[in-house]
Amino acid sequence: MRYEDCDKYTNSALRPDDTDTYPQRLVGEFITNVISNEWVNKEYKHLVLEVHDHALTAYAGQMFHLLCPSPDGAEVWMRRPMSVYRVNKPAKQIEFLYKLEGRGTRGMGLLAAGDEFNIAGPLGQGFKLEKSWKNIVVLGRGVGLATLAPLSQLAAENGVNVTAILSARHRDVVMSRDLFEGLGAKTITLVDSDGSSSVENVEKELTGLISRGEADAFFTCGSSRLLKLMQALGKAHNIPGQVAMEQNMVCGFGACYVCMRTFNVNGELTLKRVCRDGPVFNMQEAVGW
């Protein structure tokens, strides 16, 4: 992505039916229409937005910077970064799956159908699929599954088979299974409540996929212990991988350096900006999620 164009998005915020006078820009500011904002369980909500065509260029792993409404009357100073859950081009919609935790997401939770919502993006480097990969393994936990879910869409478009291992505290908060399965992915659900999400059991599942030739590449998000497991197995079996990182951000463009994290590149520790260099990185270079 060329970030020299990022400052130009502030010139005008595009509404869904506006004519884009600068279609070559990579990043835009958009006034979207809220279609729905519904609970999917006790912790997570699913936000569907009608957007301008330019916003539909977002792909799996990229994010938007969201100008969240205030949940308590006090001003919300900074935008909140959030990965794309789904891009529905025929309907001109972008979707987000999020957990209500801080002031930003609590403010998002107040949005109702018919409201307007300001978002900026798409931002960052997303997931990539190599032509030689025919079978990929997606391993995520909690809200990390929302980030990984678009991989099923990307894989389906490229004729790649997906096995999605979905980990959570209990079955009531397992995310994205319907989306994965709706796009042809095979899903395996592992939860803390019955002990099936233990590292030992996850390793058994991954080893089985490797032995059957169903793991050309690994993808993960949401857990350091699962990242470490995939790193070890990937290194031992020469399986490449990608990880989507999460970090506090301010600008979203790489100017403020707030989102720096440490990576191990060719044996040397180096700092990278999650918003600009990621949020998707080479799995073997990540020091921790």
C-alpha cells in the first residue's frame, strides 16, 4: 500500500451514493449507513454498514479506523482500529464483528439501523494466498476469529480448501462458524469448558492435518499460546504462515509510532508498526501475539 495518499482521504467523506472525484486513492473517509447492529451472543455484536463502492476494495486482514460515538457523553478522542469481518460487494456492505469492552466499542453498541457512522480505510497489509497453496489451516480464538473469517471468502474465490479450528471459552461464544461453513470450510470447535482447547489437543489436530497433506499454510490470530504452537509446527514441517496482530493505535497510518511491536527478522530483533507494516505479518517473525 502507498501511504503517501493517506492524507488525501480527509478532503471529503464519501456517502454511499456520492460520486468519487478521486477514485485512484487507496484510502478514504466514508459516512456509512447502519443497516443493522445486532447481538450474536452475550458478548459480541455484528455491525452491518452500507458503504461507498470505494470502501469495498477492502480485503481479508485489512482494517478500518472507526469514529465511535460516545457511550457516556464525554468526547471520544481517537478512532478505533477494527478488522473487516466481511465484504459484501453485491449489497454494498461491510461488516464488523466486535466485543463490547472499552468506551469505543460500547459506543458502537449504541448504533441503530438508520444511523450514520464515520469510518476511514481500508488500512494495512492483509492476508495473502500463494498460488501453490491448495489447503490452508486457520486457527483462532475469541475475537481473533472475526479477523480470520474473511480468509474463508478469499480462499473460496481462489479455490483453496480451508480447515478452521475455532477456539473459545465455551461453545456459546464461538465466533464465525456459520460464515466459515457457508463458504465451504471444514470447522473444528475446541473449547475450554470440556478441555478440548488444550494446547496438547490442538497440536494433535494440527499434526493430523499435516500428516494428511491438508496444511500448506497456517494462519492465526487471538492467542499467544496458539501462535507459539503454530510457529513450532510450521518450523518443524516447513509450513509457512501468517499472523494478524492486534495493538493499540492512534493515527492508523504509521505516523505516530504508537503501535510498534517487536519482531524477529533473520535472527535480529526489530520494531515494526502494526498499522502500516501489518496488521498481518510473517508468522515466524512474530515474537508474541
